[in-house]
Amino acid sequence: MPGGRLTQQERQQIASGLADGLAYAEIARRLDRPTSTVTREVMRNGGPTAYRPELAQRATEQRAHRRRRGARQAKAAPDAYGRDPEAVRAFEETLTTVFIASGTPRMMARVMACLTLSDSGSLTAAELAERLQVSPASVSKAVAFLESQDLVRRFRDEGGRRERYGFDEDIWYQSMVASARSTAQIAATSREGVDVMGPGTPAATRLENAARFLDFVSETMIRAAEEARDLLHGKSHDSTEQG
């Protein structure tokens, strides 16, 4: 299995595979590359509908140039925890790719990954902009989107003068519940359409089946989220000992 960076010819093959509707695994098999390589390549360069091999090649060359320039300046020393900065950066890219694959827009995914890997648990807009090498406006837009999805919280620093952004302990629970409620709303709206389309008609039956399915999914998501939160907070263990 070949290693190293993807060539321009391989990127052309990826574009052709996407145009033909092939899965990432099949494209990777034809290139004799890991599926993760193809997935990361596509998601970091616009996604399956916007991937352009020439732009991807140019972006890779620019990243390589920046890395070489940084290496000439100085090799980054391990951080306070003894971690290799290059390994951390590589993992941050991988985590960003996973967030993008789950449906999160690229800039928002980058902010999420950056905050997730921050030992402080929160960063100011200026710190995010510096770490991600983007404009403050891009950070502001990304944070606003993530807040609307209940994925990020605003905090005040100790002096109360600067806003910080990060996650609280229940962020994933709250996000899951918000998603479940959204699913429940779709179910309720679908059920309203049954009378409009006429009970017993094919369209009404389709709406009723969708409502039942989505209701079950919503209820299951909320129940699972609550059980997971209780488990992580030790409530299940505590109640077992009391029993």
C-alpha cells in the first residue's frame, strides 16, 4: 500500500470516483490507499459535492510550504504535558474531518476541534483566531452557529472583561436533547399532515409511518442521553450502592 502525499493524478481519480457516485472505500481500494486517507482528503477540500482536485493539490502545496517554513524557523518543542505539537496538530485535523463528516460546516468543525483539544476548556475569540490562523469575523460567525446548535457556551474570564468560548460538562447531553426535540417536532408536523392528506391515502400513511419512527427515535435519544449523563456523573453507581 503506497504511502506519502496524494499525487495530482490520484486526486483526479478521487474526483472521477465521486462523480461516479462511488463510496470512499471503493475509491480508496482503487487507489490502494486507506479509506481514511480518501475521506480526510475529500472532507478537508470542500466535501463530496464541492471537491476540486486542482484546488486540493494547490492547498496541499501551500500547507507543505508553510510546514517547511515553520520547520526552518524552529522545531516546536513538546508542550507542558510533553506532547508532540505535530502529533497534536495532525490529530486536530483528523478530529475536524470527523466533525465535518457528521454534517458540521468546515469552519465550525475547526473551532469545535480546537476547543475540544484546549486544556483550558475555553478560548477567547482572539485566541481562536490566532490558533486557527483565520479572521476574527470567521470565528464570530462559527461561534454564533455553534451557539445556535447548543454546542458552545459563552463564559466570562475572571475579570469579567473578555468573553471566552468553550464546553460545559453537559454540552453533549444538551446537544443530544436538542437534536431529539428537533426530531420530535418533525414527527409532530408529519402527524398533522395526515388529516390534510386524508387518512388512509398513500401520502398520509407515509406521514404516519414517519411520525411513528421519528417519535421512537426521539424518545430513545433522550432516554439514552439521560442514562449516559447519569452514568458519567456516577448516579447509577450511587443508586446501586444505596439499594
